[in-house]
Amino acid sequence: MLKGFRDFILRGNVVDLAVAVVIGAAFTAIINSILNGLVNPLIAAILGKPNLNSVGNFTINGSQFSIGLVLTAIINFVVVGAAVYFIVVLPMNKVIARRLLKSDQTDESVSEEITLLREIRDALTQS
């Protein structure tokens, strides 16, 4: 029973998931500081309010509605998505493309054997 648990924990994807959670938490702190240090002051400069939470509030039959709260969540989502894309996804795609390009180039260097085999084949078909 403990062996199965150990195998589960030491499986690569579980460790990768744990690392992703830790990195995600650290990344969240960075994004929150960008939002609180840059985006929210920009909104305050434009709208005169520190954030969008108090924008578009209204009450119907004693129920409080807030359009600004939804807009804040949407802006946070877009900022996080953009940050993840430009800081993580785009550079990783470039690294993967470079690796594929290098592997294609190394395949060409291995082709000396293939070239030799083709020359032998061509010599045999000519005779």
C-alpha cells in the first residue's frame, strides 16, 4: 500500500503539478502587484475611484448589483492571461521551435550514412 502511494507521489506529473501550484502562487503575487501598482492607479486617474468595484453599483428590491466588480474580474483575467502568454507560453514555444530546428539540423548530419547508402543503391541500379 505504501509502495503504491510512493509510486504515485514520485510519478512525474504529480511533481510537475506541485511545482506548478507553487510557481502559480508566486506568479499570482507578481500579477497582483502589477494590478495594484499599475492598473488600479490608472483606473483611479481616469475614473477618480481607486478601482472598478464601486463603478456601476445599483440596487433593485434591496439586492445590490455591481457591474464594476465583474469588470474588475474581467480585467484581472485579461492581465493574468496576457502575462502568462507573453512571459511563459510565447518563450516556451520559441524554445520548442529552436529545439525542433536543431533536431532537424542534427538529422541532416546523420544523413551521411543515408547518403552513402543512396550512393550504393544508385551504383547498384546503374550496373
